[in-house]
Amino acid sequence: MPTPDPSSPAPAGAEPRIPCHVAVIMDGNGRWAERRRRPRAVGHRAGARAVNTCIDFCLERGIGALTLFAFSSENWGRPEDEVGALMKLFLNALDREVEELHRRGVRVRFIGQRDRFGPALVQRMAAAETTTRDNTRLNLTIAASYGGQWDIAQAARSLARDVAAGRLDPDAIDEAMLGSRVCLADLPPPDLFIRTGGEQRISNFLLWQLAYTELWFTDALWPELDAATLQRALDDFASRERRYGLTGAQVAGRPQETSE
């Protein structure tokens, strides 16, 4: 019996394809608050509830990895009071949520320039990673003080140090080797990228890892996220033919048509 091709849409009547790894830009917290004439920090607190909705959805659907863009390297340029409110929110969330995530089998980790955060937050991040490191039900990655260009640059620096030390021939460096040094190298690349808030760009998020990811955008602001919105993203993903540079005929295993 032939094995179904995971890159093709599911046949009629079959179980729909589920992405192994979902990456999300959580956009719209500030606008959600402004529309209600509330401080932007209120929007960030409302957005924290949407994070739980997203985690619940992934656990229920059997999605193995979820990567959330929480705070970009460019976000440090935002107003000082907003950055301070976000840092406080991070601290409170780590104190409040980690034990419950651990109980549910979620592994938590962080990617980004951790040394830009204060000592108390760095300590809690490390503690969360240690507590949950053996969990396997869901790999939850929080990208904080992260940028895709930084990620590629730090991978290049890692290879350059090996070359300088004589451990690596520069001619041996290829895409696979560079890919092994970027963040999330131990996970499959994201299958599905979701961005809320109506913007249609990837904003320096996982630039290397999103090379063949399916992109899905919604006008819903992040605090408005619900299971129905996430299900629409999964339904759209399941309907797509993922060709990875090949033709549709090649993906389907059909003879390639040729022109005379």
C-alpha cells in the first residue's frame, strides 16, 4: 500500500494534514488596546491570554512544535514604559505558567539575545528551560530579543570561529552546515507561519527557517485569537500543495508533461 505524500493535499475523506511545526507572529496587542482607549500594556496582557489559546489548540491537535515571536530585537526601540510593561509581563507569566506547562508535557525554551534582559528575567528563563527540558508533548519556543538577521549572523560567527581555529575547511561550509548553527536546528522547519494583525510580512522572524514555510495572514488582532481562527489556518494549510521547487506532477508522482 503506497505511503501518502505529506507534501500533497489530503485526499477526500482522509484525515487532513497537520503541520508539525507552527510559527506565529503575535501582532496587534497595541492596536487592540488603542481601539478601546486603553494603555498599550492592557493589550499585551490580553495578548497573554491568546498565547494560552494557541498552546491549548496545538496540544489538542497534536502539533509538536510552536514558536512564538514575543519580542523582536527591534522592539527595544519602543517607548521605555511599554518595554518595561512587557518585561514585567514576561516575569509574571514565567512565575505563573511554567508549572502548568510542565504538568501538560510542554517543553519551554527561549531563543534570542538573552544577555539584553535583566538578571531576574534571565534566571527565570533558565529555570523554565531546566524544569521542562525533558517534556516531549509540545516544543514551545519563545523568540525574545530575537531577529532573523542576528540568527544568521551568529551562525556565521560560529562557523568562522571553527575556521579560525583550524577545525573547519571553509570550502566545506554549505547550506546544511549553516542551517545546523541557526536557532531551532534540532526541530523541523516550520510548516505553517501565522501572522495576526493584518500586516503581510515576516518582520525579520526566522528568515532562514521559513524558506519553504506556508504563510497565512489574518486581520484578527492577537488578543482576538480563538480556536476557530487557528482552525481556518490549518484548513488552508491542508489544502495547499507543497512543491519545494518541484512541479506539481513531480510531487504527485505523475509523468512530467513535455512540450513538442
